[in-house]
Amino acid sequence: MTRDELLAQLSPPRLPLDMAALDWREMLALGGIGLLAGLLVALLLGPLLARRPSRRARILGTRGMPSQVRILAIARILGRLPDPLRPAAYGAAPAPDDDAIDRIALGRRRG
């Protein structure tokens, strides 16, 4: 069976012929709706796809906090408490200065 024979056996469309085919106005409206839908999806997914600040930037962002609070914030950022900061975190030793805390948290050695 050829394509023309198959089309001939189908029942005639129940819509007027001018409604069965899209004209330029309908295509333009569908394109506009598609653009609006894409914009809506982009706005909804934007916060999920935004780039997060690096671990280093978040650690350096804790500067200026009180030492005990800063050590706790760094532990939350890293997911663990670095061993050299444990005594200061539990009050067994005085808290180091900001540069020492940064060096310990970022894993750098004295230069």
C-alpha cells in the first residue's frame, strides 16, 4: 500500500482546511509561547545552576568573626574540624590569629 492509497482510505478531516494548516500568525504565537516557556524554565533553574563560591572563598569570608564562631564555621564548611584547631575549638588552648586559622583551614604551610 502506497502513501497516497493510505491517505485516500483515511476519513476526511472534520476541521476546515484552513484550521488544519498553521499560518504565519499561529507559528509566531507558538514561537512566542515557546520562548516564554524557555524563559520560565531558565528562571526556575537559575538558582540551582548558579555557581557556588569556592571553599577557599567561603573560608576567607569568615574573617572578622569571633575566633570560636569562626572555627565552628570553618568546621561546617570543611565537613570536619582540622586537628590543629581542635584544642581551640574546645577551649583547651587560646584561639590562633586569623592568618594561622586561614593557613590551617586551607591546608597551607608557612611560607
